[in-house]
Amino acid sequence: MRKRVLYSQQYIEGYRNALAEARSDLQEMHAKHLHEHAILRRELDQCRAELGELKTTVLARQHAESELATLYRERELARAQAAVRDPMLPLQ
């Protein structure tokens, strides 16, 4: 019984070359993806840092507005206490 050749040597070499080329392409794409991922990670870190700065600024502004409102209240109370009132007029 004679062995039947299923694939020629040329076919096998072509297949091997195609696999090697595919592997090379995949490695190149993987390197590009890693590079793009690193760029996106840096952008994300920068956005997070800017968000942190914005948060700090907003909180400082809110604190200043709250302090200003407290000072306005205290000023109104001081004015009310310092005002001379006619005892003959009703309170309201």
C-alpha cells in the first residue's frame, strides 16, 4: 500500500509562511494596542488630576460662600442689636 500525499511541500511551506506572517502581524498589532493603551492611561490620569483640582477649587469656593453668608448674618445681628428702638412702637 502506497502512502498518498495529502499536502505538497509547497503547500506546507506556504502555510508555514502564512502562520509566521500572521504571528508577526499579531505581535505588531499587540504592540500598537499597548502603546495606545499607555497613551489613553496617561490622558485618563491627567483628567483625574484636573478633576481633583476642580473639586478642590469648587470646595474652596463653597466654603468661602458659606463663610461670607455667616459674616452677613453676624453683621445683620450686630446692626439689629445696635439699632435704637422706640419703646412705644410695636416690635412687629
